[in-house]
Amino acid sequence: MKRRAASDREKEDKKRKLLEQLGDVQLQHLTPGDNGFLQLWSTKYGKLVVLEADQTPAELHHAVQKAFLTLQHHGCLSQDLVQLKGKDLLTPVSRILIGEPGCTYKYLNTRLFAVPWPEAGHNITYSTEDVSIACKAFYDLNTFLHLQTIRELDKLEKSEQRSEPPSDSHEQRSFKEADRCFNVTLINYMDPQSMSYLKEEPYFGMGKMAVSWHHDENLVEGSTVAVYNYQENATETCEEDGKDVSKWHVGLKIAWDISTPGLALPLNPGDSYFMLDNLNTTHQHCVLAGTEPRFSSTHRVAECSTGTFSYIQTRCRKALENLCVASECGETKLQSLEMEVLQQAEEIHNEVEFEWLRQFWFQGTRYSRCSDYWLPAMVKLEEEWRQMETMTSLLLKELEKDGWIEEDKYKILQCITPLLAERQDLRLEWRKRCRCILAKSLPVDQRPHCYPYWEEDDMSMPMPFDLSQILTKLENLMEEDQG
């Protein structure tokens, strides 16, 4: 949390200094009608590649474009209530994540849970046959765009090898680490007519932005992002200052660079574009609004080392290794009171509650519109989380017993108290977010649930929801031991 806040402040400082440096002067940007556009693209933005619509099979276009409309018709696309610089914001974009079973993707303190596309070995139930067909279409698109990515990376590697002088000591760069298959796609829908306010692009005067300048978050380093673009009702050309403002554009700039002109590239229905290799890291991109609604499917390699259901299941098993349940009477006790074991269990406890359970229920029951895949997964995680609540209760009872070596007890208190304080703070923060005005404005099935939540007199729970009294007791114990 602190690292994210520091990163946000750093970005804001850079943005403020850049705008101060520019004053009222706008930087130059080029579009296809400008002299030097192609040279700028090839020399400064060469890792941006466009696959024009006629290079994609017609049957794939038909399936994907029908899939967009199917998801919209079934209400599968939702605005996200995200957090930026400590404030809750409702995204103007409606979206859904589709991908490998069990994958998630996190951005702006919001974890999206992928509606699974069909994969061998997974028995997935969808809400309707149409939704099932739609998910299959995006799986097929993902396969196609991955093959195109490999080809484009191969071209890029050969091009760089030709441009670099031969050297015995210089190892030619390989892009093989960047050609991993996309594991998720983020489906976006943007309607400029329903967006109450579109900000003007601040540096180059490129026009109205549907999505501000950014790097895509939470991706495997050096991985490509591939985007399929579609407008159902493409309008006639409308030129302003040599730019077709009826079309949607992707804007690119070198991050925090004011000497290199920006690039604004128009997108036709069915076009795909690829941000190859490390372009997403070295450059920023924005989306410039056209006049008609737009769908996009943005395929990426999400950094899922800590973001899959199998990962968090493994973590739960690790924590619960320290819980012993007597088979005869169901009595519970802790296997070990070693500080490292206790600390790990409480860290996992927080991770399950705040990175998974509360993230999922904060998004209401929206996922059931597409598939029931995540519901049994959350039931399983909640069962294990409840056992971790029991483990915390058992630990607190142990700490109240006599016979401790004071130094050992103090070390455990010093280690565990901050984790419980974090749990208390985050519970209050999530409850506050669930009650905010924006949360109440959402459709019923998308409204945040403050869950898990229980009242003080709920005897089924081994620990209270509000930990303030427990934290006071722990702090008093530390003072006693220190004294």
C-alpha cells in the first residue's frame, strides 16, 4: 500500500514538473497525414505494429465481433470501482476479464477475476450457450494474436541484428522471453456519448481522451500487449486539422520525453495493434475517442505469480499446516509457536482476506452473469480463511498463558501486532469503500458487498470483526514485557 502511494506521488510529481516546463506550449505530434510520420514511427515507435483488418480471417472477425455484442447483451460488461491516489473512481470504461481458468489481473487496487475461456481439462459451466461461444471466440482470437506476436517479434529481432554492428563480445538480444502466450484479455467498451466528461490530451493537443496516458500494469516484464479494435457503426470520415476525428486513435509518447514528437495512429474496425517487447515500459499510451462506441480486446501476459487460484490455494495449505484438529472431538490447537511460522500464517490470513475475498465481493455478484466458476472457489477460500481466524484466536490465548520466556513472547507480540493492526485498518477501509456514494450508484448486482462481515455477538466466529480492543490488549502486553 505504501509503495503504491509513493509510486503515485512520483508519477504526479513528474507530470506536474513536465506541465510546468511546457507552460502554454504544446508538443508536436504526428498523424498519417503529416510529413515525417512514417519515419517517426519507424525510428522512435518501431515496436508498435499494426495488423490491418484484411489480414485477419473473416470468420474470426465475425465470431469476435458477435462475441462483443453477446457479452454486452447479457450485461457481462461492468464499470469498475477503482482506487487512484486514495480516491474511489468509477471507470468510464465498461469491461470484463476473460482468460485462463483461475487467472486474475490487478490494476488500480482492483483485482479482476477472469471468466474462463474453454480449456482442455477444465469443466466450465457458463450462464448461457451464447456466453460460452463468446468466450471461445476470444480464446481463438488470443491464439491468432499470439501467433502474430511471435512473427512480429521474429521480424523485430532480425531487424535489430541487422542494424547492430557485429561484435565478438556483444551478445545479440533475444526476444524469446517476450513471446509467452497471452493468459488474459481485458474486454473494454467505451461510448463517448455516455461519458459525461472527456479530458483533453494535455501535452500534444491530440484531442479528447477516453483513456489517459498510462503504462499497462501488472504484466510480465518485456511482454507484448496485443489489442483488437472494433466499432459496430463506423461513421464517415470527419477531418479536423488533418486528423479524422470520427476514428478512434491510439496515442503514443516516450515516457517523460518532451523532445520526441508523439504519435497518433487511427484505428479502423477490425484492426489490431501490438506493443511489442518492452514498448509498454519505455513508452506510455492513451486512447483518443472517436465519435462512435468502441469495443476492444486487449491481450496480455498478466504477472500471475501471486494471482492465480492455485497460488492462493497453495498459500492456504501452507498456513493451515500449523493447525491441528483432533479427529475425535474436533478440538483445535497450534502445532508450532515458532515466530516465523506464526508470522507466515498471519500474513497469509491477510492476503486471503484482502487480496481475494474482499476483492471478489467488492465487485458484487457480477461474475454470475457469465459463469459460476469463481463461486465455489470463493466458498473454499472462505472456509480456509475461517480456519485462519481460529488460528489467530488460538495464538492470542497462548500468549495469555504463563510460562513464556519474556523475550520470546515479546518478539512474537512485536511481530504479530502490526499484522493485526493492518487487518483492522484494511477492514475499516474496505467497509468505508463499500458504503461510498459511488458504490450505492451501481446496479444492484454490481454493488460492493462488505464481506466477510459479522456482528460482535456472532458466536460462530472465533474472532471479532473489530480488532481495536484486541490490539489495545496486545500493546499493553508488550509494555508489560518490555517493563
